[in-house]
Amino acid sequence: MSAAESAVETIQREMTIFARRARASAGRMHPELSLVSYTLLGHLEESGGCRSTDLAAHYALDKSTVSRQVAALERAGLIERRLDPEDHRVQVLHLTEAGQEILAQVTHSRRAAFRERLTDWPEEDLVRFAAYLERYNAGPGDASD
Amino acid sequence: MSAAESAVETIQREMTIFARRARASAGRMHPELSLVSYTLLGHLEESGGCRSTDLAAHYALDKSTVSRQVAALERAGLIERRLDPEDHRVQVLHLTEAGQEILAQVTHSRRAAFRERLTDWPEEDLVRFAAYLERYNAGPGDASD
DNA sequence: GGATTCTAGTTGTATAGTACAACTTGAGCC
DNA sequence: GGCTCAAGTTGTACTATACAACTAGAATCC
């Protein structure tokens, strides 16, 4: 097996390990905010408010799934819906203050966990690793982010 | 924000994107073998047979979860149980021939998907990317693989 | 300008994966 | 032989998810 083939093997294996771990630990780390909820809140912050349908399209989730997630986030007081005055079918979702706070907290603690894991890495390696990941994810597959 | 901090941000974001995608697409790619089942079969192959309890410990899953997964895999004819003659509480799990075949197929198609995604990468970058991932996963976190 | 068709979102129903707790069965140890 | 420990199963519940059917509002088309 060539060096390139063996590297592909390794990348596959390690990415799979990472995915499994992320899935297993996501719920335990932040019982108040599942990985999906966190991602949705994050997207709302970045986008400055968007529709349920946009979230579904962006993350390749069914609209019913998003609808229930959104309902839960609203029940928890983390987001609010504003009826679009132009089109009454549309509900534009926004973070509440509480939502912004929780998102900031979770982001902070997630960031801390990553940083700790990467603490010994020279800056040069961090930058290169980040570039590789971006390149990998930006690849020709599903453009889901 | 320093270059290192911004790289950590990027790594966190891109790893999260990857994990979400893997989770979303795993079921669709191989309807006959979920990501968990695939991982369990893979471990059985690597280890050459082990106990249900070992799988649970290794992947930080509850023994009841593994019990049901194993039952499904047995129902599907992909693994078989052999009673440990030394200790009749213990069932040693082994891949059947059918299990080996399916595992090989799924491994092959997963590998093809990865390879396609990485097809334009120079060998040097593949090798470095693989090394970074290994280093990341080998870090001080949970040693779940 | 009313009927038809499209779109946003909700609700009903089903499934997979998971955890926790209670239980069963066999092993090991005074 | 009778406690205690270990391996695994089963009951129950919850979360995330999808698909399909539905509701309500918007847009379009004679």
C-alpha cells in the first residue's frame, strides 16, 4: 500500500473515531443543550435570525425535526419567533438574551475543551491542521455548512 | 485573536461539522449496517472475538445497549456467540462469514468515499493530515479507542 | 377576482439508539 | 452450602429522527 493510500486509511479511521466520540459525549457535556440545539443556536447567532426552513435546508434535517427542536428551544426561552409582517406563513427565529447567554457559555466550555486538547501544539501545526480540515469539509460532498 | 486561537476555533468548528455530517449520513449510506453496528463488527474483526462487556467498555456504551445491538447482529446472521467453556456466563462473539463479507463491503465503500474526497490531495498533505488527526485523537481525552 | 397551486410550519406515527434499573443465571469464595 | 460478584437480558422511558397528512397563508392564472 502506498503512503498515500495508507494515509487515506488513517484519515478515515481517525475521523470515524472522532465522530463516534463527539456523538457519545455531546449529550453528557452539556445536558442543557444537545449538539443539535447548540448548532441551531449557533446558526441563529451567525445569521442574525432565520427561518425554520432555512435551518432544515442548511443541516439536511427534516422540517418536522427542526420544528420540534425549535419548539423545545422556544419552550426553554432560548429563542423567540417573530411573524414576518410581509408573509404571515413565515416565522423568523431570533435568540433571546437567555439564548445568547447559554450559547456563549457552551461555546466557551467547548472551546476550552478543544484548547486544552491542543495546548501543546505549535502554532504552525494548529494553522496547518485547521487548513486541512477546512479543505476536507469544503470538498465536493454535501455542502451542508 | 492570535493565529493559534483562531486556528483552534477553526479546528473546533470543522470537527463539529464533520461529526454532524457523519452522524447524518451514516444511516443513509449503508442501510444494512448502522455506524454503531459497523464499528462493533470492526472491533470484533480486529480483536478476533470478544465479549459483549468488552465492547460496552471500549465504546462507553451501556451493556444493555450492546446487548440489543449484538442481538440484532446475531439475528441478521452477522455474528455468532460461543459460550466460553471456562465460564458459562461469558459469550464470546465472533464474526460469521456473512459478517465478514458485509464488513468488507461496507469498509470498501466507506474507503472509496473517503478516497474520492481526498483524490486531489498531494501525498505530502495526506500524510501530514493523517498525522495531525492521529495526534489529536491520541490526546489526553477519553481513550475510547 | 375567485379557484388552483405552492410554501411554511405543525402534528401524527413509527423507528433507532440510548440509558437506567430490575432481574436471571452462573462463578467464586469462605 | 450460602453469600457475593459478574455477565447478560428485559422492562421502561426518552431523544432524535423521518415520512406523511394536514392547516393556513401567498401567489398565480385564467
